[in-house]
Amino acid sequence: MKQFRKPVGQTVKSAVKYIILTAVAVICLYPFLWVVISSLKDNTEIYGKPFALPEAPKFSNYVEAWTGADVARNFANSMLVCVTTLVILIVITSMGSYILTRVRKSRILDLYFSLGIMIPIHALLIPSVLIFKNLHLTDNLLSLVIMYTAVNISFSMFIMNGFMKNIPSELDEAATIDGCGRAQIFWYVILPVAKPGIATVATLAFLNCWNDLLMGLVLISSPEKKTLSLAISALKGSYATQYGLLCAGFVISIIPVVIMYLLFQKQVVAGMTAGAVKG
């Protein structure tokens, strides 16, 4: 009886676990599915049958969102800003984390970068506008790159520091014995091992930059320099809004984020769980 009860108990626990996980997955995915379905409807159908499938899918919403709101150009602006920010951020955080955790350990600098996580972005708006105005960088995509790099550097350093600390120091010692300098150790030994941490930093920073609306509203005013978030926000009318068109813009903006996460999913999970289990 004992041997029979044990598998039954495990089966019940597994069934309950999968039921709960399935329910949570449905709850999390439903808003996204609703946006996709609504992007194929017009306002009348959205108001009349908000939870039903579209009777006649309106793919013209995507065409109108892409051409009418000049999403193509704004998409390119967002991609340029995000990619440039990621390159600068990865170079700074990987090199800085290597120095702080493996060459010259400094609790003061480590605390300094950690304190940056506590500063809300809203507290940086007025100083940022004044600084960029004096530098003649207002209404310039470079100002967004600088701002996104500064905003994300603290959290990125926090993640990279935690990952770098768990890389065995024996790798540095072996490379030193083989005659490698600091730059060679970093480039040929540490950097390849730190790929999961870099992928985590890149993915999270990309999400923050791609989805940002506040800094774009404050620093960018020219239509030809607007990012995708600004273009999608412009689809919302002052008196009436075509919600199907707006949802189509949302779907277009979500696609790059989903693709990036699917490409780096394993590295992100490995980077986020690095150091969680010891021994």
C-alpha cells in the first residue's frame, strides 16, 4: 500500500502543479492574445464583440500603421538607438565588472554603482534636459543613447558583477602562467565565459530602451527623429482612437522584443540564475 500511495501522491502533486502553471500561463498570455486579435478588428467589432475572433480579419490595420504613422522610419530610429546603446553598455559593464571583481576589488565603487539602481528615472528628467540643452544635444538621437546608457548602467553592472564573481579565479591564473596580459585574459578567457551574463544585460537593457516613452517625449520633438514608442503613442487620437490600428502598432513593436528573447532565452536564464546555487 505504501509503495502504491507514493506514486499517487506524486501524480496528484504534479497534476496540481501543472494546472496552476497552465492557469498562470493563460492569465499572462491572454492580454497579448487579445491585442493580437483586436489588431485584426475595427472599432465597431472591438466594442461589440471584444472577446470574439474577428469575423473578417483586417490586415489593412498593419499596413496603415506601418505607412500612415511612418512606423518604418521610427522603427529604424529605435533600432539604431537600442543597438548603439547595447554596444556601449556591454563594453562598459563587461570591462568595469572585470576590473571591480577580478583585478581591483572596491566595495566603495561597487556600492556606488548599486546606489544608482535606487534613483528613479523621473528624478533625472529636469537635470538631463538642462545638460543636453547646454550641450546642444536636444532633439538628437545621441541624447537618447547617452541617457539610456546612463540609466541602465547601474543595474547592468549589478548583474555582471554577480556573474563575474562566480567565474573561477583559476582561469586567470592559468592564463597568466601561459603569458597572457590583462587584456588578453579579459578578451580570450573571461568574455567567452561571461556570455550568459552579457546576454542577460543585453536583453534587459534592450527591453528598457525599446519600450521607453518618457525620455523620448522629453528629449525628442522632430517627427523624423521619433522612436517607435512615440510613433505608436501618436496613433491615439485626441477625440477618437482607432483601437484596431493602435493594437496593430503594439504588435509591431512587440515582435523585435519577442524575437530577441527567443534567441537568447537560454543565456538569459543561465545569467539570471548564476550564483543562485553553490556547491
